[in-house]
Amino acid sequence: MFTGSKKLLAVAAFTIALIALVNLAWWVYYDRTARMMDQQLGRRLTAIAGTAAVSIETETVTNLLLDDLNAFVEITQKLEAIRQADSLAELFVVDHNYRLWATTSFDDDSLYFLADLNGRYIDSIFFAAQPRALATESYKPGDIYLKSGFAPLVDSSGFVVAVLGVEANVDYFDALTDLKSNLWYSTLLSLGAGLIIGIIFLLFQRRVNRAEQHLFLNETHSYLGRMVAVVSQEIKNPLMIIRASAERLLKKSPGEESRFIVEEVDRLDGIVTGYLDFAGARGNLVQTDNLQPTDMAAMVTNIRQHFQSKYPGHQIEWLGDNSLPKLTINTRPRSVRQVILNLLINGADACLDAGKPIAVGLAVTDSSESVTIAVIDHGPGIARRELKKIFTPFYTTKQAGSGLGLYLSKKIIADMGGTMDIESKIGHYTRIVLKLPKTPKV
């Protein structure tokens, strides 16, 4: 199945290929039209030259080359009649030295002035084993395009003694120029239309992608809700037994360990209750965590102690400045503690999975409208392509991960009216920044 980006690339490639093929077809059509019109004019000039050559008697040709005036007049009149009848530019008779013996032009030149361009065609008729009428390629001697046709003139013994030439203006070049201009306009319009269609499709595809993502999230929430409901119900009963046992121990012999067990059981019970509420769609994940003034320095100290106890035997390096500002905010302490602790555990696990010592940091900064909590680790980092999916439910880079930790953490922060952003550099660090409003959501 194609992902959204692959779909866009596939459609873009298809659109570009379609536009390219259409424009290629237009230009192939132009080229074929130009060649067809050139071939038609060439056949016409070849036929006119051949017919005119046949209509001149061999004796008249011989007399013309002997400077017979009557022969000159007869041939000139015949050539002029053909020129007018077929709307040609010029007809002429030339010998192997390119000397003009008769022409319909009023120029006094005695030599064929286009010999440099058409001499090879004339020579091919004189020296061919079987001379025949032929046409030249189109050429441009000045401001106009011309095309010529040539046919052999033979004497009474059958030898080629002269060549009859026919010249015509290539009048279809204006039509071809107009066609080429229209094709350029069509090409530009097709590119513009393709761009507009591409933009429209891109916008449409984005809406479809968002709709698909929304549908996927809804389905995920549904499955997640069912799973959480089952698991949470199974956890609550053992938690109550553990709490009752810890309370009895606390009454018999008050101690820090028993008090810690009661506190952690209460915290877990609140988390489980929040998950149950989320699963039952009765609210968000923080609605059971009441707003209360919270000393952030005390919370961070408690989190560090608890975090240290989770990794016995490991030396933990705390990054950055370990001093904490005196800061008390009105927030939901259980939810904030849960998110920070989960992020620290993720960072520590990432360091260990990469074979590195645990190096994590936790900083709290205050601003006029919000409190910023930054959690950093010097683990292996996260690839850019994975950062886009890191908050997706059930997506994980861990072999034993559930893919819910970061998703639920971000949802908790969002339910509190805050934001959660992540940045990472492969092989160096991962930094997650939480911003909590000073005026929290009720």
C-alpha cells in the first residue's frame, strides 16, 4: 500500500509523464506536418520540371545551346507560361558550367547565382547513369524560403546537355510558423494547467490524508480504549491489595519504604483511573488529577530519586545545570510527574540500548506565560523520518515497546493545554520540550 508521500510522488510522476507525452505528440505532429508539406512541394516541383523538360524538343535544346535566338525565344515563352500557370518564382535552363541559357527572370546574370547551394543537384543530373528529375531541400538565400526542382534536357543522341530548373517560394512556412507559435502557447498552457491540477490534487490529497489519519486515530482510540479498559480493571484490584498491605505495614512499623509504597500505589491508581475514564470516553487523561500548587524543585528532586532507584548498579550522569529555580505553579502534579518520569526512562533505555552510559538531563525554566520543562538524553538519537511518526499510537523503535508511551504523554500535555515538541540528532542527543501554561485548563 502506498503511503501519502508515495501517492503524491506517483501522481506527480504520472502528471509530468502525461504532459510530456502530450507535448511530445504535438511536436511530432508539427515535425511530420512540416516534412509532409515539404515532400508535397518537392513532388510538385519535380513533376513540373519533368513535364516542362519533356515538352521542349531536343532540337530546340540543341539550337538554344548554339545561341539560336528563335530557340531562346521559344523556350523562354514556354517557361514563362509554365511559371504563370503554376505560380512559380522562376524557371531557367543551365548547362554544366552553371551558365544560364534561358530564364524567366529579368536579371542580366549569365551564371546561376545559387550554384553554391544547388550545384550538387545539377551535377548529379549531368553525371548520373540514369538522370531523372529531382527536388532540393528547402533553403533560404535571403529573406524568403525557396525550393527547387531540376530535370534533364537531352539532345538528339540522348545525352544530358542542359538542366531545366524550377524555383518556388515555400509559402507554407508562414502557416508552420503560426502552428509552431500555437504549439508553444499550448505547451506553456499545458504546463500551467498541470501545475494548477497538481496543486489542487496536493490540497485534495492532504485533506484525504488528514481524513485517513483521523479515521485511523479514531479506530486506534477505539482499540486502545478496549485494551486499556480490560488491563486497567485487572490492575486496580491488585493495587488495592498492595495498598492495604502497605498501610498495615505502615501502622505496625512506620518507615519510608511503606510510605513510598502507599504514595506510588495511589499514583498508579490515579493513572489507571484516568486511563479508564479515557477508555470510557468520559473525559481526558488528566481529569482525575486535581489542580494544586506544586513546588517544581521538590517534584524534580523526587523524580530524580525515583529514577535513580530504577537503575541500580548504573552510574547516571545528569546533564546541564542541576540547580533548580524556586518555582511554584498551579498544575496537575501526578500527570506532570508521570510524563517527565516516562521521558527520562525512555532516554535511559535509549542510552543502554545503544551501549552508552546513562546520560540524561532535566531543566525547568520560567517565562511570563508558561513553564518550560526540557528532558534530554545523549542516546543514539532518532532519525528524521521517524520523528514524523514518533507520536503515532503503537509506533515504536523499541523491540519490547508498546508504542503508547509518547502518544499518551503528548495527549496528557495537550489535555493540560500545553505542547510537547521533540528534536534529535543521530548519534548525539534527543531533546523533548514541554510547555505548560501558567493558567492551566480547568
